[in-house]
Amino acid sequence: MQRLNLYGPWLTSLTGYKTQKMSINAGFTCPNRDGTLGTTGCTYCNNQTFNPDYCRPTKSITQQLEEGKEFFRRKYPDMRYLAYFQAYTNTYAPLSELQAKYEEALSVPAVVGLVIGTRPDCMPPALLSYLQSLQKRGHTIIVEYGIESVYDTTLKRIRRGHTHAQSIDAIRRTAAAGIPVGIHIILGLPGESREMLLSEADQLSQLPITTLKIHQLQLIKGTVMADEYLHTPSDFHLFSVDEYIQLLCDFLPRLRSDIIIERLVSQSPTSLLATPGWGLKNYEFTARLQNALQKL
């Protein structure tokens, strides 16, 4: 049976409390949208697919966190929270602005740390030093990099705007600073064969990453990639549930055994999908995957 190191227990061990990540939208943009690298973003990108309703940049960081806490506090009064800077590139601003936003989040009662989602080409040394200082003050700090793929041909095709060498550099520098590194990848991007996807597990295992988020490719309405699919569907392979489970059964055993798995699947709202979804709840998918993993 393939055993997985799961994120929830790891967070508890890290903070000493039952801990929940809470997403916030701090109003950041992205170098792929503001004209620095591009204006249209990555070809698959639509941030609506993962932001909760309470996450609105018109609300203060404090207000977003307090509203998020309301959901949990009745059932889990002793819950602690990590402020999850999720939408767009959350290190893409002057250091003084970043400090003000991070410190505001850390001032909210029961918030014990930060999870910062960003790109590997947006982690300057001065910011990394500051994050180290927050950690030394007793805060839990985790940096999550969206690397999406280890293949430069794919990164170029999806207009990611950075290289895999930049991903490696950011991951190594962050880990060397003593900060846990999370990464995010998408399985099934156009042009990547099954053999390439399995090799990706081998390559990721050579990097000093702590946590891993994986999800299958989904095509979201209004994105460049959804339009590409309409014109050249032969360039894409969209996994069925059974195909994706079999891929994970082959992928996961090739990962380094100490990597913490935060996510294995993502199911965007049906209203946003350009192609039919699986029609499964996450717990239903998880049960099917666990049944398959038990047979390994």
C-alpha cells in the first residue's frame, strides 16, 4: 500500500495546534498581467476558480481573516490560522508594502503565521531575509511556488514567463533560509506525455521541497487555453477519473517519501468549466484513490 504524508497532521505538528489555512486576496497583480512579462496572464489562469467568496481586495486583510474565522470558530474555538496570501503573485510589490500587509495579517488574533503563494521569479533576497526574520519571531512561514511544470517547452507554451532553472533557484534559496517550500504543479498540460509526467516526480524529488500540490488540468471558460482546446483539441488529453487515479498510482511512489501531500485533485465550479467535469465530490474522489492505492 502506498502511504501518503498528509498536510493536516503536518501543519498540526508545525504549529502545535489544529491549524487552518485561510485564503485572502490582498490586491496583488502579477508580472504576467501588468505588462512586465505580459498582459494576458498564463494561458490557463482564472483566479475565480480558487478564491472563496469572502476574498475581495475591497475588504481589508483583517476583515477577510475575521470573516473566514467565523466559519470555523463555532466548531473549533481553539483553531489557529495561517493567513494564506493566495490570489496572483503575493511577493510582487515593494518590500515596505509587503511588510505592511504581512504584519497586518499577523496582528489578527489566532493567526500564527503566513502561507505566501508566489512565482519563482518573484523572491528577491531582501524579502527572503525579512521572511526569515518573521520566522525567528516565532511565526510559521511557508512559501508556495507555482512552478506548474519542470519542462521549459511547456512553460513557454503556457506563457508562464519563467524557466525551470528559476524555479530551482527559488526553491533552493528558500529552503536554505530554513523556510518550508511548497510547490504546485498541473498534470496534463498540453504537449506532456505520460512518461514526462512520471519523470516529473523523479525531478521534483531531487529538490528540497516540503509540500506538494497537484491537480489535473481543467479548462476554464474565458482562458486562452480553453480557446486553444476548441481550435486544436488533439493537442490535449483531459483525464477521465480512472485515468487520473492510475496516473497518481504510478506518480506517487516515485516521489521522495518525506514530501507532504497537500492536494491531489482540484474540481473547479461547474459554472466555470469549459469542458465537462467529473461530477464527483472531493471525498468521493479521495475514497476511490485510496482504494486504488491500497492495492499497490
